[in-house]
Amino acid sequence: MNQLILGTAGHIDHGKTALVHALTGTDTDRLKEEKNRGITIELGFAELSLGTQHLGVVDVPGHEAFIRSMVAGATGMDLVLLIIAADEGVMPQTREHLNILELLGVQELVVTLTKSDLVDEDWRELVRSDVDELLADTPYAGSPMVFTSAINGEGLGALMEKLSETVQRIGQRDNDDLARLPLDRVFTIQGTGTVVTGTLWTGTLKKGAHVRILPNEFESRIRKLQVHGNDVETANAGNRIAVALSGASSSRQTVARGTTLVSDANWKSSWMLTAHVRLIPGTKWALKHNQRVRVHIGTSEVMARCSLLTKQEISSGTQGWIQLRLEEPVVARARDRIILRAYSPMITIGGGVVAEPRPVKRRILDKSVQAALEKVLEGESLVAVEALLSIASWYGIDTNALPITSGLPPGVTRDAITQVLAGGGLQTSDRLFSREIALEAEGLILCAVHDGHIENPLRSTIPLPVLRSSLPTWAAPEIADVVIGKLTKEGRIERQGSGVRNQGYQPHLSPPQEQLVAELRDIYTTMGLAAPLVGDLPPHLADYPDIWGLLKFLEEKEELVVIADGYYVLKNEFEAAVQRVCNLLGGQAKLGPSAFREALPLSRKQLIPMLNCLDGLGVTIRHDGGREVPLPQT
């Protein structure tokens, strides 16, 4: 069954609480001060049954001093009962409440003119005309209007019928969304502990679930769940719920009104919000750069500085982009509604919608970013996600946090990710990149491989660090390896060891290198076993930047053998020397270096490295008393 929240709104002493009592049988004035003063100060709650449909009712204060409580209560309402006393008509808080409801995007409105027993028919017509004029330029023009009296019961049945008709037009909340419960009351019950209440905006909460209270980052567990006073195992979106918390962190010092209960690990607190805002028509205020304002989001109220993201100030009836630099962190999601109130005097001046709940620090928005942010707020799921990708560019977007940064349910974002990937996008373990970035990254990697082969044709592969550095420094670090893996899977490049090369690439010499290699062959052929160390080669060879690459090339071609660091000889010369050692000294032991002079006619500088090489190959065996040359095995 669809769970909905009905809220009241209207000027002080226009009969909101009395009407709620007449409809539900519940007195929502629960504080002694409220009883004594005859006004609502805090939020009151009740349940209204409309046949099979049950509504949670939130009775909000009407006095201007308690607008903060009104905003907290209006947050999360599906429809509102705008209450106007027939004997007084439209009053200042009526107008302010209506502005707040419109700024919060409340879907439906039903108007009731209370205290109808105090006025005659002529007066009723005048009041009805005033209300029509009030609603004319709002989304609520033409809303149902019913005269009622809590004294004699007039119109109560008709009002219930209008409410029943209205709720049929309201969409179902998504229970598969991330759970979020802005807290509007916190109290302690002996034997139960800390209890919090609020309207479950989205998602589902279950008894026993582990939860966090943000922005204070305190962890707890749901000990008990109630919906309208009844114990339940599961609470769904749209319900007024009470949650009993357990755990050391669930004390009144750490859990307070204005904080938010969440269950998903990807919720984070934010010190900045990028928002599209508009000021209400007729306000004398304008938003200027660095202006201090009060920001209401969920049930929290924080102070903030406005950083204008457009060059012009935002004045009465106009709209624009701002970034709010908050003095305290809040929990926000893209597409959340906010209310802006003046620092002093505390009056409502405007409101807006959060586009970036975790933004980078921005200055003036360029047209492309502004257009993308507009799509985030208003576009279909794929359009919104692609807009986020265009803003994120090389950094990509966190797929785990996408339901928060897009304001869309997890199932919807998963479908959008699938569509992005089908269109050529790229995904790493936890980040998503647009098709444009994927193609550009592929091009840069392929270009780096191609250029690497041209710049150093002797190198069989291009090292991975070189390829990673071919992407912009601000790119997410994991994107290079994912692109390389994709290109390898497609057969456009191939991996070998710790490097990458073009498919089928073989090292080769450039014409200048071929001339140098010919000189090296001549030297090693002429000098035989007594070939010079690399540092002793002619200067134009020894100082050649890639001399080691040339030697490696000859080694891989099996023309040279490495005897020691910097000491190379021709392979056939080395094999002949091994054969001489075995023929002349095979079976002998306790041989000193001089005993090898006939087989290895070398200076001591080269003889010792040569003998060490033979030791490593097992041709000779070194003992304390000298070397042994084993007889060749037959």
C-alpha cells in the first residue's frame, strides 16, 4: 500500500490542530506550553485513515517564530492541507507557508477554510476569492477548496473525500532506494534508550540493521521499529516512524534533531552544495556574493555563505546558480530541495534544488557545466548520468555513490550504467567514464605505444609506467590499466612481461643503429675473448645513449654473450673457449687462475670475470684450494 505524508500549513491560530483532532481523534499539541498558549510550537503527529489508505499527518506550527519547525515538518510531505480561517482569510504566514511548500516541490494541495461556523455566505465568497487570487500564480491554482468547522463538523466528510481523490494522483515512493531518515524528534524512554522519529524519505529500514547518524558519523543499530505506534520488522518509504537505537553512540549528546539516519555506506556529509535557486517574487532581498544565509535541508538548519556562480546577483523573482559554503556539514543528495532564509530578520527569501551534493569548489560556471548541471536536475536517468560524466571528465564518477550524486534510485542508476557501457563507456572497479574519455584514452595509449616503437625500435615493449604517463595527470589512476586491458583483449596491442607492444612487433635497427652494430660486430670479432668492456669502447660507441639497447639486441640475436657487467664476447668465441677449458683441463683440480692461461689467453682484468662466469655455468667448480674442471659427461 502506498505510504503518504499529509502535512498542515497555515497562519497561527487558524485551527490547524483542532482540525487534525476532528479528523483523526488525536491531539497533536503534546507540550505543556502548547496547551497553555493555545498554539503549536513543535511538530505534532497523527494518523488519518481514508479507507484502505493510511496517511501520516504532520501538524506544523503557524507562528512566524517557529518557521524552522514548519520547514522541518514540510520536508517529506506528499500533500498539504492549507488551512485558512474563514473569519480572517489569507494572512502573512499563509503566504510564507505557501512559498515554502512551492519551493519544496510539494506535489498536491487541498485548501480548507476553517471556522466556517463564524461567517455568513457573503463573507465566504470574499474569502474564496482571496484564496483563488493567492493560488493563481502557483502550481496549486485550481486546488480543491472545502469549508469546514471543527465545532459543528461542517465539511469534514467532504474534506475527507477531496483528500481521498487527491492521494490517487500521487506516485509511489521507491522502497528500493537508499534509506534516509531526517530526524525531527529525539527523546529517551526509560528501559528503551534513545528514540528518534522522522519521515522515512526513501528506502527501507529493518529491525536489527546497522545504521549511521550523520553528519556526526556515529554508528548504531536499530533495536526497535514503530510505525504510528505499532511495532514492525520493516518500515518503508513514506511512513512516519520511530526508531529505538542501541549502541554506545546513541546518546542524546550524539543524536539530535537535524541529523540524518542512513544505512548505506556511501552517504557522506558535505560542507558545500551547488544549487540552482530562485528568490520568491516580492522579496526585498537579493543574493549577493558571500552573503550569509540560513539553509534548511531535511530537518537541519545551518548557516552558509553564498558564492555566486553567475556574474549577476539574484534578485526577487529571478533564479541562478550558487555554491553554498556551509558552516556545518549536512547530508544531501542531488535533486534535494532546500529553503533559504535571511540571516536577520529570519524570513523566507527563496529556495532551490541541490545539483552537486559533493562539489569541487567552483567560481563562475561556464556554459557547458551549467548545461550539464541542468540535465542532472531535470534529465532522464541516462541523460543525467551522461551529464555527470561530462562534468567529471577524466576523473570519472564513483558508481557506488551514483544514487547520491544523481539523486536516482540504485536500480535506475544500474540500468543507466549498463546503457553507458553499451554505448562505449568504460568502467573500472568503482568508476565510470564516458565514451568520449574512453576513446581519447585508447587513442593516447595507442599513440604512446606507436611513438615508443619509433623512438626506440630496439625496445621490445613499452613499459607500463610510460603508457600510464601518456594520460593527463588529473586522470583517475586506474583508467590506464583498464584501457590497456581492453585494447589487449581486442588484439590491438599485446602484453609481454611488464610492457606492451603493437601486435606482432619485433625489435629492429634503424639505419644509423645498423652502422653502429656493424662496428660492434667488427670489434668483438677482432678482439675475441679479450673484447673491451663497454666503457672502453671507442667514445662514439661508449657514449651512445642506447648502447645497452644495441648490446641487448645482439644478445637477443644470440650473437653476444654477457660474461659480466659491461663485458661481452661473441657467442662462438665463448663456446670455443669452454671447449678448450674442458679439453685441456678436464679432470684436474686445485687449479689457480694461471692454470687457465693457455685455454683462456686473457689479462687478469678479464680472466677473473670469465672464470666467475664459468663457475656459474658449472664448467668450473670453485673450491677453497682452487678450481676443479669436471670431466665432460659422456
